[in-house]
Amino acid sequence: QVQLVESGGGLVQPGGSLRLSCAASRSIFSFNGMGWYRQAPGKQRDLVTTITGGDTTNYADSVKGRFTIARDNAKNTVYLQMNSLKPEDTAVYYCNAWDSFERSFWGQGTQVTVSS
């Protein structure tokens, strides 16, 4: 059973920064890729960013130039650095991982609120 545990969410003012962490219970080398999704109240869960085992990254247009995904293989952790945060970034952020058997794993989510 794979566990993904997110941390780092919280309340931040517009223009501020946060760094989310996603710690995996096993080596992240075992995944084909990992990523972050977010879900605002009353909306669907949307892709924010992904990173593959080969370090290829992909970003939603709404976060390009502001968010950065990175992985620390030694710590089995993926990070999401979020800068220049906007109120519309407010959501629950979920960590995701997928493997070569097309299995998808999810964390429990961490709340990010951008408000003055």
C-alpha cells in the first residue's frame, strides 16, 4: 500500500509564497511520475503540474512561471514551490503518483488559502 502525505499548506496573502511537500512511503523511483492537482470548492479536480522519472515537467497554463515542481529522490519527496500566489489559487492540493501498472495513488490533500 502506497502512502502519499502532503504538508505545507496554509493561509498566505496574495503575492506570497508556499512550498508544499509530498512524502512517499516507498522509493519514488518506483513511480513513472508524480504530480499535483487541486480542487476548489464546487469545482472539479484539475491538474497543476507533473514530473516524470526523467524529470520532464508539465504545468497548467494558469501556474506557468509561478509554480515549480521538483523531486528529491533521496528523501522520496516531491515539492511544489508556489510563488506570486493569487486568490484563485485557493484550493485543496493533492499529490498524485502513477506507476507502470497504470495504478494511480493519491494523498489526503492539503488546504491552500490565498487571502488578505
